[in-house]
Amino acid sequence: MPDQTKTFGELVAEEQLSDPSFRAEWQRLAPAREFAATLLRHRAEKKLNQRELATQLGVSQPRVVKLESGEHNPGIDTIINAVRQLGIEFALDVAPADRQPALVTARARKAGAIEHDDVAVVVASSAGA
């Protein structure tokens, strides 16, 4: 009898094929899942619990739960605060599907970063390029 156990990735792929609204929501929340994974990795590496991470971020423990859930896209201010407080790096480069994202690695670095006190923010656009 073959093993009928499917991986999480296989289940998600099946759901995306069968349910367009699930696919749209899964894609929309991709940045939230990546930010959540970044926070979880940081917390694991530093051996912190959620309350300790919340203290470092200057937010409540329930806010950390929400951020780590990956179910809500974080705002720019939230990302900047996490970078500032935790010393992590988080990048988001959005491009049309027919092009490879390249701003953060090329043009944006050449243009320089906007300083926010002790955090550098790279903002770039291909408009006029």
C-alpha cells in the first residue's frame, strides 16, 4: 500500500490549483510568511521566547503572535522597527512576473539608501529607467 501522506507543499499546490481565491490569498500573504519566518529564525537563533522578542521590538506579546503567524502583511514601519531593534535585514523587491527582480541588487544600491537614524532603507523604482 503506497504512502498517502502528502507534504505541506503538496497540499498547498493542490489547493492553489483547485481554488483560485486560495491561490490569490496565498500569493498576497507571501511577504507576511517571509517576514514571519525571519522573526522566527531570529528568535530561535537568539533562544528568545515571544515575550522577550516583544520586549526587544517594543510591542506586546500578542503583536508578536500576529507577526509570526504570517497571516497579516506587516507595514513598512513595522519592518523598519524590526530591522532597527533586532539588527536583521529584510528586503522586498517586487517586479512584473515576466522579469527577474533586480532593483535591490543593482540599481537601488547604486542610488544609495535613505537613512532613518540607524536604519538604511533602499527605495527604488524602475520608472524612468
